[in-house]
Amino acid sequence: MTEFCFGSGLLFILFFLFIILASMIRIVREYERLVVFRLGRCIGRKGPGVVFLIPGIDRAVRVDLREQFLEIPRQTSITKDNAPISIDFLIYWKVIDPVASVLQVRDFASASVGIATTTLRAVIGDILLDDVLAKREEINQILRVKLDEVTERWGVKVTSVEIREIEPPREVQEAMNRQMSAERNRRAMVTEADGRREAAVKVAEGEKQAAILKAEGEKQAAILKAEGERAAQVLRAEGFSVALQKIFEIARDVDPNTMSLQYLETLKALGASPSTKWIFPLEFTSLIRPLVAQPGGNPSEEASS
């Protein structure tokens, strides 16, 4: 009986020691840190790896250093031109200082939601509706900077803010749809007008090139024609010159009687014509004088007769 009690007591002591030892040892992962409080006073952060704590004296708060996101539910804000608009977005954040994240804020998630909603309303209230819809990236940057200014003292870094959806009022959506339809129609008309203008320019350029080619062709044809006529005239002139030269050579050897006979043939042709007036050259009488002169006669008398 005594041995049984001794064994039970030993087991109890071992179990108690195991519990104490388990409460003393903490396994801290690489992406985690322990903020240790000893008798209520923060003595710093521990980890990663194996961390030993004093049971009953030390209390540890585990902090995750990985980047996390916080979903902000849809919020209704009023733009600068008094248009209500609903926006929901995500906040990406990570702990930079584990001690400050534990000492400076009790519930970072709840505090971030409150700061994010008030900051969103302040930012949207300074922007027109058209800019809210068109400058989403700029609004993300403004929200990130303003949130980071607040969360910096909590040891938390806001890495990014992403707006997921922006929902304007129904009447604004209808007006936007009409505007988009009108813009598409305008672009279609502009594109059609540009096409017609380009087509007209192409046709005009084609006609211009055709006119230029036609003028150049006519010019070349006129030049060739003029060159041909000039060559023909040169050939005719050369032929006429050769003919005159031949006539001169033949006429140089003709005696006066032959020339007189040619004049008589001419007179014969004139006599056959119905004309009543004839014009003779002065040298005509000297040419026919040898024909009418008789042997032994006086030439002066015959001429006077």
C-alpha cells in the first residue's frame, strides 16, 4: 500500500513537472514573434525558434508578421459634386514592429475599419464623380498614404489599398450609358468621315498623277512630232536644194535658142487661155530676136518694124 502511494505521488510529480515544462517552452515559427510580458511589464520580443518562459510570471502574445488583408465593407460616400456613390475596397497590411502592434492598439482590425471608412469619406468628398470613376489608381494611392500615416504609430505598415467596385447611383449609370452610346456614335461618324476624306484624297492624288502622266505623254508626243516635222522639212529642203542644183547645172549648158523655144511654148499656152492682157518681161524681145531675124536683113529695121 505504501509502495502504491509512493508510485502515485511520483507520477503526480512527474505530470506536474511536465505541465510546468510545457508552459515554459514555446516554439515560435519563422514568420511569428512573441511579445513577452513579465509581471505585466513588456520585456521585448522573442523568436523565432525555442523560447523559454517563466511559468506564472511571463505571459506571451503571439504576433504574425506575414502580410494580411482586411476587407472593408461597402461604404456610401458623397462626392464633391454631391453625388452618392458606394465603394468597397481591400487593405493589405503587415506588422513591422510587433511590440508596438501589441502595446499601441487593442484590436487592429476594428481600428483599421473605422479609420478606413472615415478616410474614404474624406478623400471621396474632395473629388468629383467623374474623377472618382476615372482615377481609381490615384484614389488607391491617396488612401494608402493617409492610412499608413495613422497605422505607423501602431507598428503596422499599409502596403496597398485596392478598390474593388465603385457603384454610382442608377440615374448616373443611365446617363453614363447614354454618354457612352453617344461617344461611340461620334467616334463612328468621325471614323467614317476620316475614311471618306482619305478616299477623296486618294482619288484626287490618283487623278493628279494621271493628269501629270497624260501631260508628260502629250509633251513627249509633241516633241517627237516636232522633231519629225523638222527632220521632214530638212529632208525636203535638202531635196529641193539638190533639185535646184541639178536644174542650175543643166540650165548652164542650154543655148539661147532652146530658151527662146521654151518662151514660145509659154506664149502658145498663153494664147490658148481666155485672157486679153498679157505681161511680158523686158528681156523677152531680146530672147526672141534671133528667131525673127532674117539673113542679110538689117536688124535695126526689123526690130523697129
